[in-house]
Amino acid sequence: MIYIEFTERQKHIIELVKAKQPITSENLAEHLHMTRAALRPDLTILTMLGVLDARPKVGYFYLGKTSKNIIVEFMKSIRVADIKSMPVVVSEDTAVYDAIVTLFLEDVGTLYVQNKGALVGVVSRKDIIKTAIGNTDIHKVPIGVIMTRMPNIVYAIDNESVLEAAGKIMIHEIDSLPVVEPYKAESGKELYKITGKISKTNITRFLFNLSKE
Ligand code: ADP
């Protein structure tokens, strides 16, 4: 749980600490016409959030972390694994026509392509449209021919922050990242097992849900 919106009393405490630091909890309680016990929960929250710093026998200092910093730090603490969704995965020999049907049935914009359990490519709506407006038999051509393939796939891993993943989506101007778990093939080559998907939709949903908490 994170308190981004401070209560009036918390704002008052912050202003007092800024003006009179270092200030003891006794002095703060006096200024606020409260008991120290009643003040304690707010001081604990503000210290935990890093807005205030408590030094024993000295008092409270203002640490200067703003709500914006707190939001950014919170975003950094959320891992891709916390919000990833189920990926839609197909094989390289799937015909473009079947890929289109899958996009509709699964209600997604991107398909991930795997071969023997390893990520080999990504097919998006534009890849398919490009193929469909050309002189291609979409019933015969497999998506392996039109997909963006490894090693050009931008991916995320479970332990990465959502903020980092959002950065990759922005920089590469793409809609989603496959979430992968790297492993070594018998040949020693590094391969990637697809374990999820992180998309603009995931991130938007996560932000929206935060406002409801
Ligand atoms: P759309 O086609 O709906 O605009 P994207 O913006 O995600 O979807 O895709 C644009 C291009 O980027 C396509 O050629 C697609 O194959 C490629 N692409 C999509 N996701 C990735 C990814 N994670 N890594 C590398 N290329 C990708």
C-alpha cells in the first residue's frame, strides 16, 4: 500500500518539519495540539515513504522526496512478473490466414512464434496487413516468412521493472514485449522460453487499477 495523496494533517507535519527541522515528536505534537501517540501513525508512514527521516535523540528531518519521486520509485519496484499476462503463441509454420483468425479469436494484436519451445519471432497486425495487401497466398505462406525474427526481438524478463519494460516499448515503438526465461540449448546456444507478455494494455491496466486501490 502506498500513500501518494497525503492527508491534510500529513501535509501540515511536512510543512512543520521543513520549517523547524530538526524537530522532535514532542515539539511536533505541541504545534499540532495533539498527543505524541496520536501523531505516531502519520510519522511512521511519512518515515517509511522516505518523506521524513527520523534521527534518534535529534528529531525529524525533511528528506525531500516528492509524491512524484515516490510514484517513480513505486513503479521501479513493480516487476514484470507482477503484471505480465498470457501470451498467444503459434508455430512458425502457421499460415498467415490462420494467424489472422487467431488474432481475432484471441483478441490480441501480436502473436509470438516459437520453435521447439523457444522464441523465434513476433508477428504483429502490420506485418500481416503488409502481407495481405501484397500478391501473397495467405493460405499457403507461413508466418515464419513474414515475422520479425530473433535476434531482433526485444524482450523482457520477470525480474525487470515495469518501468524498464515501458521504456523498451517506447524506444522501439512496439506494442508489446514477450517475457522470456533464458536457457542454454545442448549446443550451448542461448534460447528463450516464452513465459508471458507485457504490453501497453497491461501497463495501462496496472496504472488504472492503482487509482482504485
Ligand atoms: P502494429 O503492427 O500493430 O503496429 P507493433 O508496433 O508492435 O504492432 O509492431 C511493429 C513492428 O515491430 C512489426 O514489424 C513487428 O513484427 C515488430 N515487433 C513487434 N513487437 C516486437 C518486439 N517485441 N521485438 C521486436 N520487434 C517487434
